[in-house]
Amino acid sequence: MARQQTRRNETLRRPESAEKRAQQAVALFGAETAMAGTREELWIAVHS
């Protein structure tokens, strides 16, 4: 468990992993937004 924690701290210290995390967050947010968009379109289609 302690070993896992150190590994996590090492990845946090690496700048390229922070960039990767940022890209993942952007991708996730984009996916969520796209999903919300389709949900909205679906609602409009059903209720019109």
C-alpha cells in the first residue's frame, strides 16, 4: 500500500502526466457535453 502511494506521488510530480490528466479531463468533459447535447436533442424529439 505504501509502495502504491509513492508511485502515485511520483506520477504527480511528473509534468507529462499532469498534461495527460488535463487532456483526459478535457476529453471527459467533451464527452459529457456531447452526451448532454444528444440527451437534449432526444428530449426535444420525443416532446415535439
